Amino acid sequence: MNVLQELGGWESEEMVSRYAHLSKPQLMQHVELVSNFLVLDDVILSHQKEKAVGD
């Protein structure tokens, strides 16, 4: 919601709800982006832990 608010230039979440309408394909695109970010974050954290154990 915050991303939409920033992109749309709205001052409140209420305005986002009133004016921002995303289609299912658009929502899925955002879900995919967030999912990819979380997977990458997990990979980075795992690598850091492995490196710390090996030191």
C-alpha cells in the first residue's frame, strides 16, 4: 500500500484505496518481485552465516 501511495502521490491510504485499482496480473507482478527479493535476501544471509562459521 505504501508503494502505491508513493507512486501515486497520494497523501493517505484512504486515497490509495479509493483511486488505485490493480488487475490480477499487475498484483502477481508485484508478488513476484517481493518473492524474488526475499529469496535473494535468504541466499545472502545463508552465505554470510556459512562464511562466519568457516572463519
